[in-house]
Amino acid sequence: MAVPTPVNGQITDAVTQANITVLAQAPAMAMGSLYQAQANALSILFANSVDAQAKLADSFEAITDERT
């Protein structure tokens, strides 16, 4: 402890360790959130691509059925 306080030293050490742990884990938590957001966006992109392809296939089928 740098400054003497009326609080028990073990308590201040425990709080300091908890604060350091939170600060140390912050970059990993941020990267985890970023990866999760990117995976979600990519899955939406693929779902939209599949949906668009299915709609184009339906349109093509409707066009080719009318001409025959």
C-alpha cells in the first residue's frame, strides 16, 4: 500500500487485485465482442445471399415456364 488508510490492508489489496484483473481482461473481452459481432454480421450476409439466390431461381423458373 502506498498510503496508510484506516481500512485493513488485506481489503485494499483484494480490491486492487480485482481492479487489475478487470483491466487485464478488458482487451480480451473487447476482442471477443468484436469477433462475435463480425460472426453475426457474416451469418446475416450469407443468409441474405441464400435468400436472394432463391428468389432469383424462383423468378427464372417463372420466366422460363411462361415461354414454353
